[in-house]
Amino acid sequence: MIKILKNTYIDEKDILYIDHYDGITYVHTTAQIFQTYISVKKLIVTLPADFIKINKALVVNKCFIRRIEGCKYVLKNDEIL
């Protein structure tokens, strides 16, 4: 479990990916999207090896990647990153 807000914890296995823009980090899970001000850099050190850093603002859970097409990552839910 990782802490993203004062009283909010998320199970790592439910995280699809984490991205950051406009000063906010978004944690995309199988159920919903959480917003936090914790940096991607700080979150990634708490995550298991199943997560790969694509760039400084995007971290993806390898378990949810269906395929990679060039520079695009297609997730199992058909979302393209």
C-alpha cells in the first residue's frame, strides 16, 4: 500500500499508471483517478519493480501493458499512453 493523501492508501497492484502535469500527480487505478501533490520521483521509490518509468512524468505498471507500439504503450483497458 502506498500513501497518496493524508488518509488515502492505494494497493500497488491496482495502479495502472501515474502521470504528472500542471503541478499535480494523478494516480490512475482500476477503479478511479486520485490526485496528489506528491511528486512522481517520490512515489516511484515506494513502488515495486513491476513499475517502469517511461519519462520523468509517467510511470506505468508493467502488469497492465498489453503491447508497445513504437513510443506508445497500449494498456489492457485499451488506453494509449
